[in-house]
Amino acid sequence: MWVAHLNRLPTRVRLVSWGLNIPSSCCLCSVMEETREHLLLRCVFSAQIWHLVQSKLRLSPCIFISWTSLLVWMKLKIEFAPPILRKLVSHATVYHVWKQRNNLLHNGSSLSPLATFKEIDREIRNTITARRNRKAFRSLMLLWIR
Ligand SMILES: [Zn+2]
């Protein structure tokens, strides 16, 4: 997430800017240029995952137009979806979209958005369970699984 935040992920647009002779199109959809914002926020693949995540949190679906809009979304004060939970979910989503991109690029296979969301769900449950004795995490499982 930190590397993504700094916009240092080796997306295809960045690789092309370094002189690599490769297509700059998105690994997941092959339609748009593979920038951080496209791949992690607006690609049809990642947009479906964000929609599933927002539905799970009972939030109105929204499409992030920029990295800044994701950061603003993570910090919104909403009682039933506190910022710590939205940060956990955002970190897991960014990680799993990047993982699926790499899996498709290097292994020729990737999971569907729904299967990827199930992995994100499992990761969130494991993260909350591992930190269940911390005050900030005590109520998160109920908010996530309801
Ligand atoms: Zn795409």
C-alpha cells in the first residue's frame, strides 16, 4: 500500500516511461493505459471489487476518480464503517488487485473479482481476529460480518 501510495508500483505506463518496449495497456482489461489510478481504482476488474467491498460495508457504491478520492474515502467518519475498517479493506483490496495483475501477467491466470473479494474477506477476518484484543479492533468483526 505504501508503494502504491507513493506511486512507485511498476505499472506498465511507468515501465514504458523507463524505456521498456512493452504495451502500456492494462494487464487486466487491455483497454486503458495501466496507471496506478486505472489499475487499482477504475479498471472494470477493480471497480467490481470496490463495489463488493462497499456493499459489504453497506456504503453507497462510489467510483474513485483519483488516488486522493480513495484517501478521502478512507478517512470519512461513518459510524458503521469506521476509518480503521475502511483502511484495512483498502489496503487488502489494493494488495489483491496488484496480486491478480501480477498473477495474470506472470502465470497467465487470475481469479474472478468475486473470488478475489472472497480472499479479501478472509484476509480482513484474519487481520481482525489476530488483533481482537486491541481496543480499536474489538468491534470491527461485528461491523464486517453483519
Ligand atoms: Zn484495466
